[in-house]
Amino acid sequence: MEKKFAFHRMVINGFFILVSVAMVLPFLLVVAISVTDEQTLIRNGYSFIPERFSLEAYKYIFQSPVILLKAYGITMLITVVGTLCSLLITSMTAYTIARRDYRYNRITTFYVFFTMLFSGGLVPFYILITQYLHLKDTIWALILPGLLSPFNIMIMKGFLSKLPHEIIESAKMDGARELRIFFTMVLPLSTPALATLGLFISFAYWNEWFNALLFIDNQNLVPLQLLLIRILNTIEFLTSNSEFTQGQQISLTQFPSNAARMAMAVLAGGPMLFIFPFFQRYFVRGLTVGSLKG
């Protein structure tokens, strides 16, 4: 019996090892391509081991390091502030509709769910941000649109609804007010769910570029993703207009078009990949705690 259990465990572990390797290999290939010489890529194609090492792609991207570092700073500011504010508002909304003594529980839940099915449209959204809220060319135009997500509210509501209601009732009997109950009791018990949602929300803010394309004209407020898209468009323009490159004395064979694309992917996704392992244990608890009853 023990041998059979050990064999099944070995098979399961081997399967997940293969899945993990399959997920890591594409990123390793992207990193390898980003540090490979452009002529080598044209001649031999992609390879996990660079035949000829080169940092020309990163040199091209870092031609203006101040602009890139400023874009990193804007993206980090949006991610940190947006994630914290979104977690606070999401948890407050979910806590309200998860309360058993809330009179309009079903109506509010339906209202939240209804927004998952229908949206106001792009044009009304643009008019709201620019003409009514006057947030064009401000950092809040990149933060406010992602503050509240119906999907995140439903996830948080499902977690909070499983918390023992007797804890809240006993706190009320001791004279605790609603804000004190929420900040000193509900939020500490919701750490796994908050960490899981925080990871999702931070990924969304980090990868956000469309709102910046709509609302940001000030070059000092351009986030990282939009800056990389502009660099990518410049590369595509240079590679597709040979007459322009000839006039500027640029050799397309030396220009790191393929490597630069992969270098941008590394710069865009690398930081979040390093952050994820620190939240992994909370992420796993957030996925499993909702299925436990007791």
C-alpha cells in the first residue's frame, strides 16, 4: 500500500515538474533571444544558448535611461497606489454585501453582477474621465478606472461570507464600532484573500497601457508598457521603411529588431515574475481556504 502511494506521489510530482519546466522554458527562451546578436538570430534562428552574446537590444532601449526609469517609476506608483486603494474599496464593498444583516444584500449583489455583463462603452467612459472628472493627463486617470472590479468583489464576498458571524456579533457586544471591526478583525482574517486579489490587481495595473494611450499626453506621465509599445512601433517603422534607414545610415542587419522585442518583454514582465514567489503561499491559501468548511 505504501509503495503504491509512493508511486502515485512520484507520478504526480513528475507531472507538475514537467508542467513547471514547460512554463519556465518560454521565458528563458525570451531572455536568451534578447541577449543574442541580431545577425545570429537571422542566420540561425532562436536558440536557448546564445551563439554570440550581445547587449545591443538593451543598449537601444536604454538610449534614454532617464525616460525609461521615469516610466518605471510611474508604473510602480500606479501599481502600489492602485493596488492598495483597490483592495481597500473592494474589501469594503464585499464586506457590506456579505453581511447577513444587510437589508439590501440581494439588490446590491445583483447590481454588482450586472456590471459584469454590460459596460457603458468606450465613448461614455472617455467623456466621463475627460469632461466630467477632468482627469486627463493626471495620474488618477490611470488609477481610478481599475479601482473596483465586479469579479474581485465576488471573490472577496465569497471569502468573507465564510467568516464566523459570531465574531462580529461578539465584537459588537463589546462596544466595537463598524470601522474598528472591519480594520482590526475582518481584514486580518482576510489576509489570504487580500494577498490573492492583490496579486491579480497589481498584475492588471502593471500591464495597463490602454488607459494611458487614451488619457495621457504628458510625456512625464507615460507608464512603462506604453513606452515599450512606442519603442516597438519605432522598431517596426524602421524595419518596414528601408529608404528611411538608408537615409539615416542604419543597417537593418545590425539593427536589433528581434532581440529588442524580446528585451522589452523581459523588462516588462521580469519584475512581476520576481515578486510572485513572495506571495505564492498566500496565493495558494487564498485558492484553497474558500473550499474549507468548519
